[in-house]
Amino acid sequence: MTRLEKVRAEVQKISDDYSVGGHPGVEPGIFDLVVALRYRGFRTVASCQGHCGPNDRMYPWVNVTATNTKFPIVLRSLDQIAAFQPVKKQWKKESKLLKDLIARFNYGPDQNKHPRDEKLCLIDEDKRGATLVPVGAKLLDKFPRELISSTNAELILLRYNRLMKRFAEFLIEDEDTKQHRGHP
């Protein structure tokens, strides 16, 4: 079994375990990106493939945190705040790597094949993690939903899901190329 197959099986188990409680687990539309991020060594803690309901987010997203984060994080004392310092340091390093990968994807040679607004970014970044989303996602949260037809909502979501799928493929291909060249 390859490392990618092991990560895929791990994410499937997490999804299956989570879905036992009546939750959707890792949804099919975001599954490949969760696998790819974990394959690259990032820690994912929540995700959604996006939905077209009136109160739903019309875009896919994945929450990524520092790999050394312990939950729950409640900083009530100086000891706890001091103990949190390694998490901040780890996330700073990991977020730089993730931002570099996003920039290479957003501005790489293949981007001229896709619309200019099909780019990714990190939002809601704090000292322990961030949320990976399409660039236009936060605008959709502010836009009055009644002005977006259900057909347009489905088309937007389909475009964004394709974007996330392309990023997943980019991450896996980039990691495989790195491993093939013998880089750690």
C-alpha cells in the first residue's frame, strides 16, 4: 500500500467514524482535498463541500491547524498561554509552506487555462490555523442570497469544487515529484 493509499484509508476511517453519529463525515466533494492536504503533512480538522441551501455556504472549505495542536484550546492561565507557544511557532512554519503552495497553484503555468477568479486563499487565520477557501468565498457570504438563483448557486459551487479538486491534484503531484527527486 502506498503512502497516498494509507492517507486515503485514514481519511475514510475518520469519515466513517464521524458519520456514525449522524454527521456527514468528510463529504465526497471535499474528500480528495482533505486527503491531499494530509498527504502533504497538514492537519485538517473540519471541512465542507459547500451546499446551495438558503443558509448554507456556497463554497467548499477546509480548516487546517498546526500539526501539534491539542484540543480543546482554552487559554485561561499564563501556564496555558506559555504552553501554546510551540503551536504558534509550528503554525507559522506550516502556514508559510501552505501559502507558498497556494501561490504556486494560483500563479503557476496552468492558471492561464482557468478564469482569473479561480484562486485559493486562507481566511480566518489565527495563531493556530486557518480556513482554505476560494478567493470569492467571503463575498458570497455577504451577497444577498435571494439575488442568486438556484441554478447560479449550483454553477458557482460546481466551479469552486472543480477548483478544490485541481488543488488536490496539484498537491499530490507536487509531493510525488518532490519525493521522486529525493527531497524530504
